Amino acid sequence: MGLLSALTWPVTGPARGGWWVLQQIVSAAEAEIYDEGRIVAELRALTAEVESGRISEDEHAAAEEVLLERLMEARARRHEQIKDAPW
């Protein structure tokens, strides 16, 4: 740690720590939102709801479209992560 870093630590330390916490929260939220298994489970639950009559076909179609878009985005993100892997 350099002299300048040591002198500015009382001011910048809490901000850096807060930034790290925010990054961790965003990362966890994205992992949850783009979890393919969870999206597929939500699609199955949605199908069960329309079959049982709890929601209409129109509600089903709208919700299914949102979930399918999220699934495509999740797969694109996974593909990017694999492509960017250092191996």
C-alpha cells in the first residue's frame, strides 16, 4: 500500500467497501434472475396454472413471452461466459 493510499484510506475505504457490496448484490440477483433451471420451472408452473384455469390463455401467453425472452438472455449470457473463459 502506497503512502497516498494509506492517507486516503479513511475516506475511500468505506466507499470501496460499499461498492464491493453492491457488486455482490447485483451478481447474486443476476445469477438468480438468469438461472435457466428456475426459468424452466417457472414455465412449467405457468403451464400448470393455465391448465387448472387459474389464469387465462392471454395471461399465459404474455407471461410465457417474458420468461422465454429471459431464458434466451440467460443462454446468451452463459454462451458469452464460456466464450470468454480463459481456457
